[in-house]
Amino acid sequence: MKSRLLNGSCWSIHTTVLGCGIATVLLISGCSREKPTEAATQDSASQAIVISTKLVTTREVKRMVEMVGTLGGWEEVTVSNEAPGIIQQVLVDLGDKVKKGQRLVLLDPREATLALAQAEANLQAAKKALTQAQAEWRDADINLKRIKELHGEGIIATSQLDVAQTRFDAIEAQAHAREADIDRHRAMVDFARKRLGDTEVLAPIAGEVRQRLVSIGEAVKEKTPLFQLVITDPLKFQGTVPERFAPDIKMEQPVDVQVEAFADRLFPGRVLRVSPAVDAQTRSLSLEIKVPNAQGLLKPGFFAKGQILTNVDPHAVFAPEEAVYTFVGITKAFVVQNGTVQERQLKTGSRMEGWVEITEGLQAGEVVATSNLPQLYQGAKVTLEPIRKTHLRYSASMSCRVIRIGS
């Protein structure tokens, strides 16, 4: 109990806090060195405003930034054919899971098989031509050396040497051309072999078939879209936040993702990428969130909302909602001190479960009025509502404590 002398009177304040909900009781009794008259006591009581009170407290607050956007596949690929042909078999369909390298479509291979056989035959012919050209080249070389020896001995004329040299040069050039033909025909064989391999269209990634675009018997040109594949675990949540939150967003921050299909469930994710620039048209910052999806509950294309955890404040100040009063644009509360109230202008933050975060104006532990606020003013005298007896039912989930402050 605290006693304080005020204007010749002594005020006695008792504060009681009950666990399982905070109830603060101020018992104010007047005392003086001289016993007041009955009329004076009644007059003082009639001037005091009857109020109820509660205690300003602290709570842990998770600072969250909300984003909206769409879920997309981790990777989305359109599969096309490299070679033209007729669809002979379609081996997968909508919703099927595929492995990387798995066959998706078979084209008619007959034309490609014939083209490969022709290319290989041309290569063999070119090899024979090269063998013959190399033999002629060797003969021409031997003949040229013999003529040079005879010319050196003066047996044959220079004109004969010139003819032999010209013939050798022509045969040598032809042999080199045959060698180039071999390289060209080998490349043609490799291309024909690839064309034959391209009649089997393979999955470039492991994922699921999002869309099938062709049917058996259809003739397709090169680069015709055949399937759309998507990786669904994890997913990529692409969305935006207002530019004012840009300083709060960091890589790897946790995100709670919610979709309409599972409105009562939160899916965890983490900030994967943050755009280096704000969109000048929408004044928003683009983000990508990595969302695990091992159970496959989430689908690419879902509209989603996300709550990004940017900070945890373990000692945020909160006042009861009924203690916060707004009049002509001014938000305020009334702090009870020594039987009177002190008006405080407030700045507020988040709200939760009947409590309002106070970012400026109140401190934890202060007692605030929670009723008859329109009647209160700076310095107004107050008295508490009579205490009503309330029956409390105890359960295993309740743990009630009585804390006496100022005893």
C-alpha cells in the first residue's frame, strides 16, 4: 500500500493483478489529519468519475510484412522435337511424373533410318575414293622423283619435268579433296545418326506433365511444342510488397504462405530472391519465395498470400483496446495516478486479441482507464467501479496467480 499527501489529504492506492486476465483495482480512500465531515465526503464522491482500469503490459510481437502473388513451378519447360516426323507413340500424359531422360514421344523412325544408311554408304564410297587417290598420289610422287633424277643427268628436257610436276600437283590436290570428302561424309553420318536419335523425344528435366499438346499420327515440324513439364517440389512463390517495406526484406527470411484451397493451414517458405529495383508503375518490390511441396498439396497457379517475418520484438508495449480513445483525429489514453487521470497522446501499432500496441505514449506497468473515457480530461478525479464478485472455474489449462503491487 502506498500513501501520499495531496492537497492536505492522504490517498491510499491498492493495486491487485489477477492471472488468467489482468484486473487492476484501485481503492482510493481519503484521509486527513482532521476527520472530514459527512457532507464533504459526499460532495467529493459526487465529483469523482467512476471508471474501471487495466494494466499496460508487454507482449512478444512478430513483425510481419504481407505479400500477395502467384505460386509457380520451380522450373517450367516446353518440350519440343528436334526432327520432323509423324507421331508414332505418346508415352506419357497429363499429370504423369517423369524422370530426366525418360522417353515422352516416339516419331516414325523409318525416314531417319534410311537417311542414316545412305549417309554411311556415302562415307564408304568416299573412303574408297580416298584410297584410290592416295595410290595415284604415291605413283605420281615416285614418277616425279625419277624424272627429276633424269633431268639432273641431262637425259630429259625441262619440259618433261614440268609436265610431271604439274601432274603430281593435280593428283596431290585431288587426294586432299578426297580427305575433305571423308570429313564431310562423317559429319553427315553423325547428323543422320542424331536425326534418328531425335525420333525419341526425351524429358529434359524431372517433373510432372502439365500439358500434352500432340496426338498419335500427327505430323510435326521441327521445334513443335509437344509437352509442358513443371517441377512442383519446391514451388516458387512470386509476389510483391509495397516499396515502404523494402528496407525490411532480407534473403532467407521465413515466410508463412496461405492459399484459398487450404485456408486454415500455413505453408512455410523462405525469401529466395529480392528484386534490385522497385517497379515505377506499381511502387512495389518483387520477391521470389521458395516453398517446399513434398506432399504435392500446392499447385502452380494458386493465388497466394504470404506473411514475411522481418523482426521479433519481445517487449512491445500493449494497452487494452477499450483504453484507447480517438477524438477529432487524436488518439489518447488516460493514466490513473493518485486518484486523478493524466491524458497521454498515443501512437499505435498492431492490434491483437483486444489489445493495441503502443509505440509512443505509455509504458509497461502504468494503469489506464477503460470506461467512461469521453467524460475524462486532464486532472479529472476518478473513483473505481464497485468490485463485482466473479466465480472462476479452475481447469487444468488455467494457472491463476495473484500479484500484489505496492503492498
